[in-house]
Amino acid sequence: MTAMFDQELREQLAQAREELAAARAEGDADGVQAYEGRIASLIRLAAQHGIALPHDAQEEERPLP
């Protein structure tokens, strides 16, 4: 199950990054804020479970939604 959880987190992170890029392209400030929070939450969740997801420091600096 750990491998499935790891894969699911990676897929959700990729999806959230795609949605963030789309929100930025559309000038959707609320969407940008929401997806930045989602990305940070996924990174924190992964870390709590010992899963290292590739990310930059800015992605984990977002406050909890």
C-alpha cells in the first residue's frame, strides 16, 4: 500500500502543478492561491509519511488553507 500511496501523492502533485500553471496563465489569483496551498499540503503530507517528493523550497512555504 505504501507504493500506491506514494504514487497517488506524486500524481496529485503533478495535477496540482498543472492546475497552478493554468491558473497563472489565466490570471486567476484565487486559483493560484488554492493550488499553491494544495501543493504545499501534499508536500507536507508526503513528508509526514517519509515520502520525499521533488520540490523547491518555495512550494513548501505556503500557509495551510
